[in-house]
Amino acid sequence: MMKVSVIGMGSWGTALANVLSENGHEVLMWGKTKATIEEINTHHTNEKYLKDIELHAKLAASDVLEDVVHHAEIIIIAVPTKAIRSVMQQINQVINNKKTFIHVSKGIEPHTFKRISEMITEEIDIEYMEGVAVLSGPSHAEELALKHPTTVAVASENETIRQIAQDIFMNEYFRIYTNDDLVGVEIGGALKNIIALAAGITDGLGYGDNAKAALMTRGLAEITRLGTRMGADPMTFLGLAGIGDLIVTCTSVHSRNWKCGNMLGKGLTLEEALSNMGMVVEGVRTTEAANEMADAFGVEMPITQSLYKVLFEGLDVHEGVQNLMNREKTNE
């Protein structure tokens, strides 16, 4: 049994906290919404994010960050990418001994091109940093909460941390593979959201299976090109954190990015789609970052660049598709 804290009370953070609690660990969650904290502690539910799911009776939550940080040997970071730096800065103000950080967020910081693990490392003083890992793969919170078989990868440069993460999460319905390619696992998890947005658009336009299959295949090529340029192992993108996550995010009704893209394909503006979602759509911010990275690193990413124009420059979705289809002839 280990003491684990989960920072963030969204669907994925709650589902993972529940797994850890059911695995016998002492788990304390942190968030700012007092009503949700009261619901978790009293009713053992989090209906906003995991409807009709009964949480483990020993799972607890608090809004006192200092208590939550001091509780744990291992801290799970489950907040949106845009909140990573501010949350880690708050943690750094109250932390008083070394911790292991495992993040489950999927994104890249615009302008700096920083991965989540890099942001965490930059914001936590080195004397309090035992190490950092990422948990990523084809995993919808709704299905994990229902104990449907789910398999993901955990990556870290530290072998001991990889094994600890594998040990605390793994059970009969949640299988964890270890991976030493931290860069590749983080890049795969982030960039697949871009392709999922585009897949939602093609479905919203009514283009069918041919278009989606082509988009996913060429999208994986873009992810691999940029990932290897950043130092990732290209084989990582053929694994759970690459093609596995890409498949589930581009095809599932649970996918926030697909849902948002689907509304764009049906004619809604980005602002209207995001308003209807009511939750963070990581692919939007990641598209901005990846578009800048494609230019900075000289990597060809036509899907990403076309989507950027749709999201941020007002390009019509039909015109975006035509631009992709009418590109200069080339080899696969």
C-alpha cells in the first residue's frame, strides 16, 4: 500500500484515483470545487464527470493543497495542459520532501514547445523531484470506471519509477506496459488529439470511412515525423501511446476532440463548439503548438497546418479538405 495524491477531479483523474483506491492504496484527491469534494467524500460519486459510477468508499478529496501534497509519496497530475504550470507552482510552494510525479495530461505548450514532463520539472525545485513519468494510451475514463479492459503505457527515463507506476495501477482490468521513450509517449498522446479533431470534421461533413482511414494513416505519419525530429523512437508511434490512442480518439463517441471536430464539420464555429462541449478540448491548443513546431523544425505537417487555418484563421472546412486533396503529387 502506498499513499497517492491525485491533483484534479475531472473524469480521468477520478477514474484513476478510483483504480488506485480499489487496488488498496490510500488516495487523496485535490480540487477547488467544494460541492464535488463533498460529493466524493459523502456520496462516493462524481456525477458531473463519471455519471452513474460508484467510487470506492475509501477514496477521499480535499481542497487544501498542502494537506494533499504532504499526504503522498506519489502525486498524479491530472489537470489540463494550460493549468500545468500554475498548479505545479502552487505545489512547489507547499512541498517539503521529494515526490514522484506521474502526469496523465496530453498536450504541448504553445510557443515554448515544452512537453508536460518538462513543464513539471521546470516548476518543481530539484530537491523535491524524485522523478517524473507519463501514463498514456487508448483509455476513456468512462470505460475504465466501468472496469472494461483497458491497456496503457507508462514512460519515464527512470526504470524504478516505471516499475512503481506499473505496480500501483495494474489490476485485472487495467494493464500497464512500461516504456523508456518519455518523449515519444508524450508526443503521441498530445498530437493524436489534432488528428481526432480533424476526424470529427470529416465525420461531421459526412465523408465516411475512406476519408477517416486516410486521415488517420496520414495523421500518424505527421505524428511520427515530428516525434522523431524531437528525439522519439519511431516504434513508439506503432504502440499504445501512438496508433492505439489515435484509433480510440478518432473513432469513439467518448472523445472530446472528435466531438468538437464533429460540430465544426456540421457548421458550428470554434467558439460555439467549445461552448457546447463545456470541457477542455486539448487538441485545439495542441494544434496551435504543433503548427508552430512544424515551421520551427521544418517538418511537413499538412493536416495540422490545414486544421490550424480552420481553427484560428477562419478557413472553411470544405476548402481545408480540398486543399489537402489537391496537394502536389508525392510518394507515400
